[in-house]
Amino acid sequence: MSYSQRLLQQGTQLTRLAHQSRFNLVLKAMGNQQYRQVLDFGCGDGWLLDVAAKKGLIQSGFGVDISPYMISCCEELFAGVKGFQFLQPDEMKARIPPHSCDLFLCTETLEHVGNAEDAIAQCLPYCTPGAKIIISAPLEIGPSLLFKQIGRYVANIKGRYGYERYSYKELISAALLWDATSFPSSHSKNAELKSHKGFDYRSLDKILRKNIEIEKHYFSPFPLFGNLLNSTAIWTGNAPQSLSCQSI
């Protein structure tokens, strides 16, 4: 079973709803147009690219992931399909032409990198000016975290779902006081690879608004509840019209 299949088929109804809603909203955000070339930074096992390609939303593209295992999953999924390449971040400069991608996807990835702003700066020069941008990240702060932890706990009982534990004190701080800095986590340390625990989507929001032209910011799977009862934050926008190749 692939990573995406585990998210969409295992767990509980609540966890499946959260992941399925996120995938569907990202696909919907692409609109009805067809993109010539996509850059999916943090492509995982390629499930999102595969669905988008089969729907005729994308013609070709690059999937980038730090995990060799995920790259191998993508290559297996796209075996025999022309126009798609899968690579690790340190291969981007050699294999992706500057200003060549009119769609940039980055879903559930920036919460894991050591410096999200540097990651954005690394990717933008590969986008065409005005390229469509769709980014998502998990809500791991506020009341949403409390409900997510309950859902994860139940899903884990049913079958090795896996999740990070919080002490009662940590959960009160992050879920009720909106403070994820008062306890140790990978986000409180100078780490290259980070986990969900301690992530505050509001910091990412500031970075994105500084570097790209945001069109819409919303939450999934229950948009009307905002950041109080949701699992994911989603941003859509466009790459700046003036892009430099200096970061490449």
C-alpha cells in the first residue's frame, strides 16, 4: 500500500475526510485550464501528479522529493508515461530549466523543511512569471490540534496510523493558548528536517505573503470554521511577475 493510499484508505472516517478534502481542494484550485509544465516540490509518491495528469490538468512536469523511496514510487507509478521526471532537491539546478513551470505545487511539505523561506526562494526561479501557485500545510496549533490528536489517537488504535504525542501541558499550550514555542520540538531547534509537532502555520503565512501574490487563503475540510476546526491551510496565488534566476 502506498503512502497516499494509507492516508486515504486507513485511519478513521475523520482522518480520511481530512486527507481526501485536501487532495480534492488542491485539484479544484487548479481550475479548468491545462498547465504545460508543473513543479511539485515535495511530491511524495506522485499520487497528486498522477490524478492531475489523468484529469488532463497537466501535460508534463517535475516531481521533487528528498526521499529516494518516494522518487522510486513515482517512477514506478509513471512508468511508460512521457514528459515527467522525478528528482531530489539537489538535482533541480541541473535538470529543471529556469522559468519553465507554469504551475507550482507544494502540499504538506514546508512544515518539514528547515527554512521554508529558502525553499520558496529556491523554487520560484523555475516558475514562469505569474505561474499558478498552490501550497498547503497542516494546522498544528489552536483547537484544531486537539481534534486532530483525538482523531490520530483513535486511528492509531485501529491500525498503526502513527502520530506524535503531546504531554497535557504541551497540548494546553499549543491548542488552547496558541503557543507552540513553549515546549521542545523540531521547530524549536535548528534542524534541517522538521516534524508536525511545534509547527505554526501562521509563520508560513507571513513568508508566503512576503514572497508570492496570494489570491486566496482558506481551510479544509470545513472552510466556515476557519482556523478553529480544520486540519489544513491552503494558499493559492501567483508567482511574482518579476523573477530572478539568481537563486538557481
